[in-house]
Amino acid sequence: MRVTLDWLGCATFRLTIGSLVVFLDAYLDRVPSAPPVGLTVDEIDRADWIVVGHSHFDHVYGAERIAKRTGAAIVGSYETVRIMAAHGVPEAQLVPVAGGETVRLAEDVAVRVLPSQHSCVWSHRGMSDAGEVCIGDLGVTHQEQQRRMRELFAWLATLGSEVLGHLRISAQGARGDGGSLLYLFETPEGSLLFQDTSGCWTGILAGLRPDVAILAAAGRGNLDGQPVQGSLSQFLAREVELLRPRRVVLSHHDDWLPGFSRAIDVAPIRAELRRVAPATELLEMGYRAAAAVFANPAKS
Ligand SMILES: [Zn+2]
């Protein structure tokens, strides 16, 4: 059994566990101005499962075509599943979850689904540097957050027809994004946590103890429903203190939507993690690096 993890840009990964192929999110076909990841949906011939963290286009767009090409089943929130069904993915390939479920993926592989939080994307337009301290925006009501989100999406739609097309594919209705989920994979080689947006419930992270944690590094962190009072690096360090993983892999930190995103300089994150969790290794991956993710335990 060999477990490999391949970063495919934004928060999309391909996890192979022996012969089992699992996509974590599916946003491979990005706007032309984003750096290419070296793989397109049309080149994917094998997938057994697609596990989607939340229903925004930069996570779900492409899952509908991978599912149709390969017959893979999609695990995601009820909103993710609704969008996939609307794009013609057969119901038999859809597994709606809300957190609390354990989904068996193969005889010796299962994934636990846990409730999570989205980053406070409503609190800013554009991405801050990882070391930049942001404070304020506490206690903003849901209605005000939704109003700011509508403004943000209207602005994103002005970034060009490609972005508009991607937004339309994952068009959220009036009911919002359906919430964010965390996934804890249990494999014969170890456990892997997948997070695709910078938010969490601290009480849920505490005690999970995954061997490897994929953590999103973009935007304003969300701790228990409130924007982190500090930097993205400090937010990640807090998550790592709670999780105590052997290894961390970052996601969402590349320039996936030029004009909105930016390639995050990882240096402040590297320094903060070294300070608070010296035993945890930060595995810095390039696109399509296909790392043996559980191999060679860190002994720092
Ligand atoms: Zn999102």
C-alpha cells in the first residue's frame, strides 16, 4: 500500500491509497491568467471518489465533469450535491453529508465528516499577506455577512467572462453555500485531515490528532464563527496547536484567481509554525509533486 498526495492548485488534491483514487475538491480548470497546474479535467480518466469541502466554485467546479467521465461518487454538503445534480450527475453518484458521518471508501479506507467553518471572506476584498495582523469585524450578523458576500460575488463577476462562467456553474441560490466540512481520512498508513477554507470549530479540532493535516492558508481565518484577531499565520498556528499533526500541507495559498487571490508568501507561516509547533513538519508542495505523504516521519 502506498499513499500519495498530489497538489493540483487551490485546495484541490489527488489522494491515491493503493489503487483507490480520491479527489479532494476538483478545481483544476482555472481562469487562463492563473498558473496552470499541469492537469485538466479532460485528462482525468480514473477517480473513485470526489470529496468536496464546500460548494464555492473554486472547490466544486470540475467535480461534475470528473464524476461523469469516471463514474466517481461525490461526497459533499447538501448544497454541493444540489449543484452537482443540477449539472446532471446521477443521484446514485451523490453522497450528501452534513458532519457526523463516516463514509467507507474501500475495505480499509474510510472518511469521517466533521462540521467546519468558512473563512471570513465577507470581511475583506482580496487576500492579506500571511503575516498581516487583522483585527475587528467581531459580532457581524449573518444578514450583514450575506450582504457583503453578495457585494463580493458581484465584484468577482466583473473580473471577466471566465470567472462569470465558473460562478454560474456553482451558482448559489438565496440559501447560501450550504456550509463547510472537514474530512478525516483513515488509511492503513495513517490519518489525513482535509480542510479547504480557513475556518474551524476549535472544539472539533482538539483531539483529532491526524498524522497529516491539509490546512487552508488564504483569507481571514474563522475561529468558532468569528474572524481571527491576528494574522493568517497565527490562525494556522492555533489550528496546529489543537491538532498536533506530524506534518502540515498548505492549501489555497496559490494565485488561483489573479485579481482577487495572490500567491501567499509562506515564510511567516513557516516561522510561526516552527515557533509554536517545532515537532510539526511543514511539507511545502509544488503542483503535481505526488508526495508519499505518510513516509519518513519528521524527527525535528
Ligand atoms: Zn469558499
